[in-house]
Amino acid sequence: MRCEEVRQRFAEYLAGSLDAGVARELEQHVASCAECQAEYAGVEAVWKALGEVPVPAVPSNRMRERFSAMLAAERAAADRRPASRQDRGRTWRPTFWPREPLVQMALAASLLIVGVIAGRALPSRQVQQQAPVPSREIAEVRTELRDMRQMLTLSLMQQQSATERLRGVSWTAQIDQPGNEVVSALLDTLLHDSNVNVRLAAIDALRRFSDRADVRLGTKRAVADKTSPLLQVAVIDFMVDTRDPQAPALFRTLAQDASLDELVRGRAQWGLDQLAS
Amino acid sequence: MDAVQGGQLEALGELFERHHRQVFLFLRRTTGDAAIAEDLVQEVFVRILKYRHTYDAGSRFETWLFRIARNARADHFRKQGPSPAPVDAALEVAAPDPGPEKQLERRIDAQQLDRALQQLAEEPRDLLVLARYHGQPYERIAETLGIEVGAVKTRVHRAMKQLRAAFFNLEDAPCAVKK
């Protein structure tokens, strides 16, 4: 074996996939050739280190849920039979604490400020017995807390990491009476986010605002976006659930649009059936 | 897969259970992004369903599956714009290589190595991931990538050298290599 040939087989040798005879020949060559020995040492170090890279966590449950939703929609399209909404569950459960250090710091700072304000606003038990806490101050603390949660949520939704943006979208559900900027950020995410998971989460988060005209307009625009059939299916479901008055006309157009994915056409037909019943 | 082709859609569930993990890991390791990999797994199974009639029953399913995964990934990055510039093959020569003996004295930081892997061009990255993590023999890698077996041998070796060069190029980062 020539040096070049030997070196090209190092990876196979390390993987244990060489024939015993070839492997022995390679070992003999390496033992007698200083240059190949040095080259082998380098390749072996990298090969071993690659094996030490931790195996990434596999989000099987979440993927299975999305897969089931897709399959249910496909069955509905094939059978022209409504698929159950339970099959379409698309939940994701963010953990409480964000991963981005900047957001962690912002959250920690906010909690500290809330603590200080709460400490000032709420007198000690002893004092409390003499003078009840003015409800105005408690209301101020609550408003402060809501504003901070809102600020954090909006900040999370701007992060580069899709996981953080997902977390931001989920946090909107915890804000009482969110301001217009939260609804606008959710609509912006629904229409423009680069990650379909985040967009799917946004359509779920927008359900509580379904009576708003801007949300209805946004969902109408989202259903026309052909880049993600999954999102289109989710928006159709949204419009069915919220009984959007414009849905029937829109669904008729979608069901007949040959350029659309089969899944979407089937779901639009299903939507029409649902709204007619 | 025969059942799926025959219209039994529920059989796709079995394929999903059997293969989603390896498809996810391949995409996660070659994109470096779990969220993108998750989206792409969904896309892969949508494509299997959509293009089920194009599958040749005589060929190996895994090969077809990995081809779909590579195409889905390529389409994703085409839509999203170019990914970060891959490491130039010239880096192999230009990177400061401390020499194999010294390398042996050092402990290679696995996560830094994973970052270096993301800097390789698409083909060498796929070659290394398929060979190292999926234990695929060169014949199967050749089928998936649509190249000759001889080319796989040469290119895996070259990819190992590029990875080593990319790794030592990242050495400036704190704690990259611990002596």
C-alpha cells in the first residue's frame, strides 16, 4: 500500500469497517512509516474528539405532535372527512428561564426592580396593622410588573434564537391586557418569522385577540402565504374556530387553487364543511 | 414504505417512529441549529408523503430518506439566504497546525470541534457526519451523495484534515484547547 492509499483509509480503519486483511496491511504500513504515523495520530485525535461531542437532545414528543397534525390534515384531504382537532395538538412547553444571557440579565434586573418597588409599596406587617396599604400603590406595582413582563416578552421575540422567540410568544399568554405592541409583535411574527414553529406558536397566541380587525386581517394574509402549508392549515383552523365571517369566501378560493399544496386545499374544503354545519 | 406508497397513510407513522431520530440528528449536526432541524424533519416527512410515488422500491429507503433531508435543507437555506461562508480548502494549508505530536498532548474540546464542523462546506460536513455519527459504509454514503466510492474515500480524508484545520483556526477563542 502506498502512503496516500493508506491515509485515505484511516477513517474507515477507525470506524472498524475495513476488512481484517486490509486493516492488518494498514497497521504494518503505519508502524513502519513515520509520516503516516504522524498523520494517523492527527486523524485519530479528531475522530475520537468527534465521538465525544454530546449527542443533541431529540425533541421527539414535539416532532411527533406536529407529524400527527400533518398526517391528520393529509387524511382529511384524502377522505374529505373532518379530522379531530385533538389530533392536531401542537403544543410546546417552554421552561421558565430564558437561555440568552442578555435576556437572563434583563429578567433578573426586572425582578430586582419589582422586588424593590414591592418592598417600598408594601409596608411591614407591623405598620400594616396601623395603616392599610393604599390600593393605588398595589395597582401601581401590578402595572409595573405587567409592563416589565411585556417588555421582556417583546425582547424575547426579537432574539436570534428561534427557541427564545418561541418562549417570547408563549409568554404573551401570561400578560393581562397586553398592549397593542404585543399584538403587533405577534402579527409580525406570524407573517414574517423565519421559523415555522414560531409562526405556528404565534397563530395559537393570537386566538385571544381574534375579535380584533387587525388580527383578522393578519390571519387572512398569513393563509395566502404559500411557503408553509402547515401554517396555512393552522390558519384555516384558526378561522374555523373563530368563525371568521370572511372565511367561507376565502376557503372556496383556496380549495380551488391548483397551485396550493394538496393538504391546504383539503383543509380549506374541510373548513367549508365545518362552517356550513 | 410499500404500504405508504399503496395509500396506507398510517404506515407513515411507523416510518416516522423508526427514522425521525436519525433524520433529526443528521440535520441538527449539519445545521448546528435544533429549531431548524426540527422544522426540517417535519418537511422531510411531508415530502415523503408528497413524493411517495417517486420512491423506487428496489432501492434502499435510508438512502432516499437522507437525500430528501439534504434537499430539504438546501431549499431551506436557499430561501433564507446563504449560510456562513464555509472554510476554504486552502485553510488546510494556511491554518496554524501544531503538528500531530503536539495535538496528541492536547485535549480537544468537543464543543469547539462541533463549531468547527459547522464551518465546513456542505459536502465535507455531510461526509463526516454520515461516516462518524451514522456509521454509514462508504458505498451507502456514495449513493446518498451521488458520487463514486473512490471519491468518498478521498473526500472523507480531506474533510478530516479540513476539520482539524478549522478547529485549530478557532483556537483563539477562550478555552478552545486545554493543554
